[in-house]
Amino acid sequence: MKTFLSRFPARLLWLLPLVLLLAMAGPKLKKAQVAKNLTVGVPEDFQALPDDAIAVKYPAPRKPLAVFSNPAGRVDFSVASKQTTFSNKDYALLLKIYESTLKNTYSKVDFLTKDIRTINKRDFIVLEFVSTLSDNRRGREMMAPLKRYQLMQYAIEGNQLYVFHFNCPIEEQAKYQPVAQEMSQAIQLK
């Protein structure tokens, strides 16, 4: 019985490491300009949602600057900004505030990362976690808990706080966690 390598032509063996390296490489990201000072990287199959779709999916007084979604519409990456009186010297305090806010927002939060990281010469607050939202209503019609993988980053530029939020159903965490981590490294805020 011949093995794969014994059937592979010897003159092409040098290609094998290259093929393996390409197979393990992360997803190809395309650059998307969100604002004049802000560029993000999103997977090639993600599409920017139009304003009316953003309004339906994210009903809020202040809509995100941009939302990108996978073809099935189950995985999102949003970018929002708002005015702030904090500065980038307040990141340690803000990290504690955001961590506490998330714990109060969801029934359960399992943090994978809670840190301040330098990415592309800029500091970011990074919170990566699995959230669980349980139905606490009494009665027979209780719904199953909703679990999601999320990666959130915060950065302050001038008087603006930028929020980068990747989220997907827990069933897709294995597929999208490496994608989210690569996207988190592709943010260019000037």
C-alpha cells in the first residue's frame, strides 16, 4: 500500500510546505474605509449593510458608522463612535468599567481576553468573551439561553471613542474566532 508521499512526484516535494502553509493561512481580508481616519479589514465575503438594514438590525438613536455581515447574516462586525470625555490615559479604568458593564448586561460572561494591547502603534482595550443570555421569565414558554462569541475593541482618538464589535453564534466560534482575531489586527485608526 503506497502512502500519499510515496505517490507524490519527488520533484514536487519542495511545494508541499508551501501548500501546507497556504492551507493554514487565515482568511483573506479586504480593506474597508469606514471614515477618513479609519480603515478596517473584513473577510472578502462580508458585505457592508446599507443604512436601512443597519437601522433594522441595530435600532438605536445613534447608528453604527458601518456594519459588515457574512452572507448568511448571522455574523457581524460593527464600528461605532461617540463623543467621550475620557482619554487614552484612562484605558485601565475603562477596561474595568466595560468588563463590569458586560457582566451586568448578560446572564453569564466567560472572558477569554481582557487586556490593553498595542495594535498598529495604537493602544486598544480588548475584550474577547462568550456571552450567555438566559430567559428569566417564569412560565412554560422559556427559551433556551442565547450564547455568542464576541470580540470587542475600544480606542480613543481625540474626543471620539471608537467601538469595534465582532459577534457570531457560539456554534460558529471555531470557524470565526481566528477571523475575528485577524480582523482585530487590521484596524488602522489615525
